[in-house]
Amino acid sequence: MYYEKNNLGYLSFFLVLAFGNSTALASNIIQIDDDRWEQGWGRGGPTAMFAIDYSTRYGTSLNSKTITNNEFNHSWYSKEIAVEPNTKYRVTVWAKIENYANNHENGFKSGVLIANGKEMAAATAESEIYAGSEWKQLSMEFNSEDEYTTTIYLLNGYTWGTCEGTAYFSDIRIERLGRVVATNEWHFLALIYRNLDVTVDGKHATDGFNDTDVARLYAVIDSFIGLIPEISGGRMAVGRFDTFVVDEPITKVELIDAETNSYHLPAECNPPMLDYYLDSGEYDQVFM
């Protein structure tokens, strides 16, 4: 039995599911369209090339679905599948990308990933973004909530993170994990990064919050906590809200807008301590 939020609260990117021709591997695991790759799969993305590759595949899978972006692009396969309402699922796929190039002008990490949702622009869950040339298993979990269908996407690049290269997707599986008991209590985490210590274009810079700044941030957070039920229309209750100050400095930023001299943390570089709290699995939402 799983306990999970009864409203949307995760990230938004891309992968779409649908049972069609499939292979049952166990009572709760389905291998999707391994031998009839074209059955029921939609495709999208300007100028992208789609193909099936029987020689480049993972493990016992019969083939790979491929997407080739010969220019910076956002392209995908999509498939609608039947699901049981209020049920937890896990989707896995073995993926890689060859001849990869990232569109650094938009400042976002890119690569291959999977996602699910009723629409790609409003996906409810997604895997990590991977840009390696060796096979890696990508995984994501989602709650079907009150839906009887969902869509899974296999993506080569995404809206904000376009890329070049040929993506391979093999051994696509969906696993039913169990029923979900809904609750609207959320566990929140706020991380205050006190210090910045970076070198940009050969120039070293340090900055940070003093104790007065930190106290003001705590006051703002306290005010926000009381507003969460109201601004969510009663769909979110605060079951827990932790705030921690991180003294370890952020050491890497990158330019995103030269006109305003704006910088952000690179997508591939998580700030100190973030992975520790994410890996704990204790929080539904993290603010920084």
C-alpha cells in the first residue's frame, strides 16, 4: 500500500504509456511492444527521424526505438496505455544517445528521458535526463490518481533542453506497484544557502547572507507556510515544513542572460546537501 498526494506535486517533462501489443513478464510487469514497435506509438518533433534498430538493443529485447535529431530539437515517441485509478506504477527503459550535442544557448541540460501525463506539456512525472553513450536504465514512478489512461513519452531532448544525436530506447517495461491511499498532507523542505564562492570568466567572487538576512528569510518562510492551504485551494496541507541553513558554499554558476547579468546553478550540478535530502525520500517539495 502506498500513501501519496491526491493532487499533482512533482516535476513536468515527458514519457507516455499505453498497453498495446505487449509481453507479460510477471503478474505485475508488462514489456511494452517489444516485437511490434510501431503498434500504437505516436511520434512528434520537427525534422526528427524515427526508426527501429534490430542490431542495437539491450539484453533480451528484440529491438530499439530510435530518434535522430540532426539539429537541435525536441522529439518523442508517445503511447497511451490503460491504468487502474489510484494505483502506483513504475516505468523503466534502457536508453542511450550517440553523437550527442547540447544546445548550450538555452542554459538547460538535455538528453534522453521518459515521462508520463495526459499531455506532454503538463507531464506528472519523469526520469532523470541522461546524455551518455552507454546503456543506462531510466526509471520513473507515477500515481494514476483518478485516471483510467495515461500517456508515456520517450524523449530525445525536451522543450527547454534541445539537443542533437541519435537516441535509443530498448526493453520498455511498466510495473504495477500497488494501490495508493490519498492524503493531502505534504512534507516541505526549504534550504537557505548562506554562501557563494565562485569563479566566473576568470574572476573570483564571494557573497552571502548575514544573520539578519537569514532571519528575514525565516520570517518570509513562516508567512508562506500559513498561506499554503489557501493558495492551493485546500488541496495541500502542511504535514511538515523543515528549514535548514547550509553553510557549505555554492561553487558553480553559469550565465543565462548577459543583458541582465543573470546566473543560475547548472542543471547537472546540484547545490551542497540537496542530494542528501532528496535521497532521504522524506520530502514532497523542496525550496531553495
